[in-house]
Amino acid sequence: MQNIERHILDLKEAAEKLSIKIETANLNNQEFAIQSGFCKLHGENLIILDKNLSDEEHLIVILSALKNFDLDNIFVADWIRERIDRDKTAGAKS
């Protein structure tokens, strides 16, 4: 399994532990504009991924959604915590 695929699986496992559902759909054929990202639908947390995006873009969308949740009480892969901490540090400097 390639590294990016392993990372996406790690992110999906973390999302599942947080009760976040992930749906992949073709967002180009919608009646109205929809973008990949996090939303709440009928009270449920949901990450929508455009199937036309690359794996790298899926990784970025899921990771940016998870940044808004408390990950302290669940196990997530070390690289996820490191990436979120690095991004928060970079954001604080700008």
C-alpha cells in the first residue's frame, strides 16, 4: 500500500472514532455548487469528498476538518498529530 493511501486510511479511522461520516461523490454533476469539506447534515458530522480530486487533495480536506476536533482522547497516528501541530504552529507565526 502506498504511503498516501495509508495516510488516508489513518485519517478515515480517526474520523470514524469522532463519529464523522465520510462520503465521496461526484460534485461536478450537482444542481448547485458543492465543495469538498466538513459540514453538519441532519445533526451528523460529515466530510464530503469530490471523487474527482486527487488522493493528496482528499488527505488535505480530511486533515483540515479534523483540526477542528479534540483529538486528545482518541488514538490517532503520530503523523496526524505532528502535521496538525506543525500547521497550527505555522498558522500562529503568520
